[in-house]
Amino acid sequence: MSEQADQQGRLRVIVADDQAAVREPLAAVLALSEDIDVITAAANGAEVLTAVAAGPVDVVLMDLRMPQMDGIEATRRLSEEHPGVAVVVLTTFADDDSILAALSAGARGYLTKNAGRQDILRAIRAAAAGQSVLDREVQDRLLATVRTTAPAATQSLPADITPREREVLTLIGQGLPNRAIAEKLFISEATVKTHINNLFAKADIRDRADAVRRAIAAGLA
């Protein structure tokens, strides 16, 4: 759970969507969870930035297409100005350009609006803990895009990558979240996080999406 979470362990969340008919019911549903405090419901990216600057926030649930400032620009600004705030995209758009733009801007999760309440809560909690959650459609499109754009020749990884770190990268390349990786390798999630941190530092990997690209480029996925 995020270091910013309040002393009671609740996550402070902003819901951002330009449609009141979407953001208000969504904020109300999320607020029913014991570990979620919905700080505000914002109608655009500019309102998100104002709310984040005004007080502690852990996660922003971000729509992409919004007036004044869209979700991509707001995510980029948050990554630069408030790197401790995690962004989970929740949108109707699952095209390649939107997915890659959001992940490149710094989003930790990407869900379509077909996602259920439990899927959204899981993504919020994972993002606050520094993990990424992509729904299955998004994972499939991302992997297909990377396979198309990856160079034909495999790219080697740094020589100091351990066999276990290579295994972890392989499973990330398959789209598995940390919990599934832990179960597959019979290790704890904490150990998985340690391997990922070491792997990212050694291989200069920026984020989960970049790890998927590197896994494919290295011939691991």
C-alpha cells in the first residue's frame, strides 16, 4: 500500500471523468469500500492537478478524453510534478495509440469501462503499491503492438541479470501481475517486488510496459 496512505490505511482517490453521470456514481461506489476515501470527483485534467496540489492523494482514476486538459496530459504532468501519485486509466478507448500514450505518460494501470467494481478496486490498490494492472484486452493489444514493432533480432540483457530476474521478466512479458508471478515461482510477492526493482535498475527499465517490450525484444516472450 502507498506510503502516502493515511494512518488508517485508507487510500485517497480522485475520480476524473468529464461525464457527471459516470464520475458521480463511480465515486459513490468506490467510497463504499473501507480502504478508499474519494477526495473529489474531477471533470477534467486541470481539476485533477488542482486537487492533487491541494492535499495528499494516492491514486487518480483517470478518464482519457476530457475537455481543457485530457487524461494523457494530466498523467504526464502528475508523473513529472507529483511522482508519488499513481494513475489508473479507466476509459472506453482501448486502441493502440491510447494505450501506449497513457503508459508512456506514466499510468500504472489501464482498464476499459467494461471493468467491474472489484477489477477497479484491485487496480487502485495495485497502483498504490507500485504495481501495474492491465485488463486482458489491453494486455493482448499491447503485446501484439510490441511484437509488431520490436526488432527482428533479439536484444541481449545486461550480463548481471540473474536467472531468477530473467524468469521474472519472462512472466512480466506474458502479462502476469506480481501475485501470479509469485505463485508461479513459489516465492512471496515481496520477493517478486525485490527482483523487479533489481531488474529495472540493472536493465534501465522505466515501467511495466517497458518491461514487456524488453522481454519481447530479448526473445523471452
